Amino acid sequence: MTIHCCSNIAFIPNDIWEAITIKVATDSIRSLCSLRMTCKAAHDAGEADIVHRSVSIPPPHATPWWWCLKPEAKRFFDRCMAAGNPELLFREALRELFIRRNENIGIQMLNSATSTGHAAAKYALSMMLMLRTDDNVEKQKGLELYRELDAAGLVAGSNARCFSILTISWPSEVQMPRIEEQHTVCAAPRCSPRGHMPLLYDYRRRAAERNSVHAFGRAAHIPCIQCRADYDLQAFVNLP
């Protein structure tokens, strides 16, 4: 579509163009590129940081392989990263945590992505905080984040998002943290499932290998939220 300078659309204020461009960017990168080619106003609006922060990043399995070979594609993603795109922050955080082993940087990135409402980043952050043994306040913060995700029904989906990033993007480079007894979240002495989450996780995993119906359900039947968190810690550290 070509827009002539005499068209009324040419007089739309820039802030309206930005709002339109942000809306289009949340659909896909292709949609954003198509819009930016329509006229100079749309092209200029697409240069805004907020647009790069808002653009929808496709999952790894849907990303064309040749994008990584294109300098313009690399510049675009670098710009999105610099603008604070939450999906790219989330992915880079996983790289920092489990490949480069830069925990502080990874946690900072997860915090930034979580602040925008990115559920998978919030899940990964909750897991990393609950693995802390040196800071009980941070551990409790992780449990609260997990509780919010659990209440919203976002735990399983967020776990799957982490799995897809780690196994598709860097399958042979990932080093997940080890989980020991001191990482146990549930500390209630009268909680009967306490301490049995590794066994339940192993049971579910073996059932999945046999394509059994017993692979489903995770720890949803367990009333103790802390034990459910312990189960998901097992699932998290065994992602790759």
C-alpha cells in the first residue's frame, strides 16, 4: 500500500503512529516490517524504543534459521534487546544463568523481564530464588512469585517455555544447577508429602517415557503449595 502525501493519513500525529505501530509490533515482526514500508510516518514511528520493546519475538522453533546470518536482523534484535524487550531479556537471562554461569546478571535480567509481566521469566526467577540457601528472604520471595503463578495456572506453561528455549537454542551447552536436600522449600514437619517430591517427579518422568497417563498432573493433587514448589524445582533443574 502506498500513501500519498496529500492523504489525510499523513496528518496523523506521531504519538498516534507510535500507538498503532506498537499494536502491530505485538502481532509479529513481519507485521511490523510491513507497516513500516507503507509510509515515512510509519517507518519513523517504528524507530521508537517502545516499539522495539513491545515487538513479539517468535519462539525458537518458528524463527527462520537464516535470520542469524543477516546483519540487519542482528541489528534489529540488538536494538530490541537494548530497548528491554522482555522476551529477549528472558532468553538472554537463561543464557547467562545456565551457559555463562553469571547468576547475578541473569537474575537482574529476569527481574527486568518479570516487571513487564513476562510469566516465563517470573517462573524462572521464582525457581532461582527458591534455590537460594544463603538468603531466606529471597527464598520466600521466590515462593511468593511461584504462588502467584500457581494461582494463575501459569506454572506448567512457563516450565514448557523454559524447556523450549533451553533445548532448542543451546541443547548441548546448558548446565542446570544441582538440587540438594537443603534446597527443600517445605519445612513443615507435619506435612506428609514433604521430602517425597523427588520420588514423585521421577515417577512422573518414567511414566512419560512409557506414554502412561500417570505422567500427567505434576503435583497438582498435593494441597501444600510448598511441596508443589519443591516438585517444580525438580522439574526445573531437569529441564534439558
